[in-house]
Amino acid sequence: MVPAATWAIFPGEGISQSIQELEQRIVTEWLPAFGYEYANAPDVEVYISPDPQNARYEVWIPVVKKDV
């Protein structure tokens, strides 16, 4: 069961290692740029097409607005 949360959803595609690159960019670029941080919940990876050479997926990150 997926917990109730505010989710930032990022689509991706490419070779299987590209999901790690996307996750790194989310943490180092997107979260700080938009003033969010990880919420207290697990992230979710959804594999739409699991072909290792041309995968399509979504990374769901639970977020909360960062206190300023």
C-alpha cells in the first residue's frame, strides 16, 4: 500500500542505470531549487517498460515544503 503523501513524480527512460542518475538529480537539483525536502515515507519506482536497454519508469518522491 502506498502511504498518503504529497508526491513529486519524475518520468524517465533509458538504460537501467539512468534511474540512479535521475534520483541523484532530484536530490541535488530539484528538491533544493523548488524548496522541498523528503517527507517521512519511502520513495516509489514504477517500471512502465522494464526493458534494460530502453526502460521507461517513474520515480515518486514524497515531499514536504521546506521550512524557511
